[in-house]
Amino acid sequence: MTQLVIGYLNTPKNPNKMGDYKNVAAEALTKHGGEVVVPTVKPERLEGDGETDTPILVLSFPTADHARAWRDDPELVDIHELRRAGADMTFLLVEHSA
């Protein structure tokens, strides 16, 4: 069942590092069957009082194991570190039943 990873950009740190990360991120995702569903955007509040200034992105993976393999792949450590140097992010894994 398709799994979604919701990423929240908590704190930007270094735009140059994030630019470098974006140049190699797609290949790292593809290695584990992942793809970008929604690129980093600021969401629009439709209802409620929750935070909307935090940019989000949505990734898709075939299974939760694929998503975890992407995160834990020892060959991708440098790529993940590049992202961490560019921004503090939170990633949530959620099942998508459609």
C-alpha cells in the first residue's frame, strides 16, 4: 500500500546547501521507489487556527519499508546530511489507502 512521507521545513539554515541537496535528492528518492508528490510549498489554511507558515512537501513510496530504506540507506548518509545542513525538517510517515 502506498505510503506518504510528509515533510515540514521547520527552520531554513543554508539555502546554498538546500540547493545542492535538491540537485541530488531525486536520485536518492528514486533508488527506493520514492517520488515527490507535492514539492515544497506553503499550505493554505482552509479552516482552523493551526500554523500555516511552515512549508511542507509530500513524498510517495510503494511501502513503509521503502520509505525507511530511503531514510536509513548508508549510501545516502551524505545526501541526508546535506539536507540537514540546509534545513531542520520533520518527516512523518502515513499510510495512503487510495
